[in-house]
Amino acid sequence: MRPLVSWMTKSDPAILEFFEETGIAMPPAVVSYNIHGVSHPTVKRRLPVLVEHDLLEKVDEDRGYYRITNRGHAYLDGELEADKLEPEK
């Protein structure tokens, strides 16, 4: 089961699932175009947050491409505990 943590939104799992399903690096426009119910502004706002928590990585600064990390795969597979996703205090 996937943990839900304080900083996540309901869009985050859908974004991560899309990256996992495609297996490729993509810019925000491609992600938002292909995920129904998640707006482009939401995708653009959430990708850096997912990078901050090491679920995605930015692989091309110039063109703004992202891809899922091993930690992102572990999250989707239910292998990460909620406390591992919360920021350290």
C-alpha cells in the first residue's frame, strides 16, 4: 500500500504512475497533455516537489525533462514507509 504523506496531493501518484508506465523522460507539457484531470499548472508545480523528495529527477535542465527515480518506483510498489517520505525536522 502506498503511504500518504503531508506534502503530497492527489495528483502526485497519478503523475508518478504516468512516468512509470511510459518509462521515458518527459517535460511537463507532455505529462499534463496525457494525464486526464491534472492541469498543466498543477503538473508544473508538482514536478519540482517530487524532485525535492527524490521521487523524480530532472535529467535535462535546458529542456526541463524529468524521469522517475528508483525511490519513485519503490513508492509506487509500496516499498517505502511514510516516515521515509516526510521531511526531516
